Amino acid sequence: MSRIEALKLWSELRQKGWQA
């Protein structure tokens, strides 16, 4: 997985309120 894809996934998760 590339960094761009990882950041994209992270952004979606954070929008749902799931922060690590």
C-alpha cells in the first residue's frame, strides 16, 4: 500500500470519528 492510499484511508476513518 502506498502512502497516498494510506493517508486517504486514514482521512476517511478520521471523518467517521475513529482517531488513533
